[in-house]
Amino acid sequence: MHNEVTTYDFKNIIANFKISSGNFDIKPFGSGHINDTFLLTTEPGYEDAYLLQKINHFVFKNIDGLMNNMLRVINHLKEKAEKAEKAEKAGRPAKETLTLVQCKNNKYYCQDHQGNYWRMTLFLKDTQSYDLVTTTKQAYQGGCAFGNFHCLLCDLDPALLVDTIPDFLNIEKRLDSLTIAIKKNSAGLVRSVRSELFFLLERANSMGEILQLGRAGILPLRITHNDTKFNNILLNQHDEVQCVIDLDTVMPGYIAYDFGDAVRSIINTAAEDEKDLDAIQLNMPLFEAFAKGYLGKTVSFLTEQELKSLVKGVLLLPYMQAVRFLTDYLEGDVYYKTHFPGHNLQRARAQIQLFKMLESKKGKLTDIIQQEWLQLKNDLGVLKA
């Protein structure tokens, strides 16, 4: 067992779950920043393999609500996959959805003697994920993945789920936090970021539009993922979508949030914290491929108002991320892990630059979505005729 995992009493933790006892090889797994994840395998090979996760209860304070959300969503997705399988539409419940392992107390999480919370899922073998999108096929499959996720959950009542992180994507709350950080100026850095603050605060009113449309009932509240980075999709060995993962933040939200955050991680030609702002450009073919995949899966239920909100989400998410990075910078880097002084400021500047690039192409992005939507609607009309 690796030295970095010996601080946990894995033998007693694993004993809480309804799995066959045995000698497991335990290794850290994945690149997540919130939860600690470990791969459990038996020797030789991967005949019995599980993912064991320590849930970050400092971020997710309502563990019971979180796990109830996760279980409800997984069960709904499995029911849909089972129906598809019976209809011979290639539904594969065990492969297309996560499977939680039940504990001996009949819950789906347990607590160790250190006060840590743990859950376990079956390990989905022969899958892969990417931190960076490099091909239009990957982008298209990503669009299909999140589009299908929304489609399968569109008939599940959002009121059945709790907010695992209240106001997580509430831009008003994020701007309130920025304002407080400016007033406190605890790290004495406000004067050094005047231009960034002016840029963000000048656009603050327009960035609240999705929230306002939702409150007015113009945009329907749906069950959304709320962390649609590309590495939260598992693809098979042929780069075809298999499963959406990391369901901790699945809760009520607006479609534009998920679409916008996915685009944020796909369209940028540079890293999220790129220092050379000139290197930040837009990969429009990847955006087109993602939009095509996404709309193809959501055309049956997406409203016209939701369609119009998608580009608003594309602009909002990098803006919101810039606000969050800059807030943390002004507070002295208390939330995000940083690798050098000024890292959060560099991140904020990179997201502002991405926002500027997206803002300059707003018309083009809108046209791509509208044209694809009209083509899909036309194809559906031809099929129905």
C-alpha cells in the first residue's frame, strides 16, 4: 500500500460495505480536488474493483442529503437505461451509470472513527477521461453525454433534490462575496487589481440575467450537474461516451449553467491559468461539435427560452470563475489551492481574457446554436412526416 494512504484505517472502513472480504490493493485514483478517491483491486488484475471515496464534509456539509440526491439520480438513470435495454436500444445500466455499494447499515455511506465519511462505487473498467479535449469527436461525445444526462433527468422533479452547496452558481452571491473582500481588503491587494475589478463590476448587472429569468419562471428549474468539466465524462476505448460521473453537485439549476461550464473547459485553447493571455484563443470547431452533440440529445424537451439562454451561460461561467478566483486572491488564497504567489490572480486574468474572447464571438456562437437547432427541428419534422 502506498505511504500516502496509510493514514486511513482501510480495513475497518472497507468492512462497512457489503462486498466480499479480501486483500485489496489500494491506490490513489483520479485528479479530483475535493474528495479523496482510491482504487481498490484484487490480485491479480481487476476482477473485483471498486472506487472508495472520502467525501469532503467541509465542502459538502449535508452528507445525508448529498447521498440521497446521488442515489435518487442514479436510480432514475438506471431505470431509463433498463427500459432502453428492453427496447433493444443498447441500454447498459451497469456501464452507463454509477453503481453505489450499500453499507451493512443499509445506507450508502459510513463514518470512520476519525469522523470522515466514505462511499463506494463499482469501478467502471475499460474507460478513460480527459482533462483536455483534443478532437471534435471527443467534443461531440461530450455534448452527447451532458445532453443525454439532462434528457434522462428532465422528468425527475427538481424539488426532490437538496442543494448540496447552497448558492453554488448564484452570481449575485459570488459578487456579494467579491464586494465584501474589496471592503475588507484583508491582504491589502485591492489597489493592485483595479483594472480587473472595474472590468468585472462594470458587467455585473448583465451577468444576473439567467438568475432573473429563472426567478420570473421564464427559464424552468431542472436537475443539472453543475460541474460539467470534460473530465467528468467517462469514454470507452473508442472515445465514445459511456457515463457521466462526479454527481456531488447534481441539484436544481438552469441548463445554461451546465452548457456554459462545459464550453468553458472545451473551447479554450490554453490552460485555465494560462499566463500568456495571447495564447487564449477559441477553438470554434470544438464548440460546434459539442453544440451539435448536446442539442441532438435535448431537442425533444429544451424550450426556446432555454435555447436562447445557452450563450448567456457560455459568457457567465468564465465570468463567474474570474470573480471567484479574484475574490480568493483578495482574501489571501483561502479557498483554492495555489502553486505560487499570485496564482489566483493569474487564473482570474485568464478567465477574464476568455470572457473577452467569447464576448467578441457572441454573435457567431449564437448563430452556430440556432443553425444546428433549426436543422434538428427540420429533421424531426421530416421524420414525423
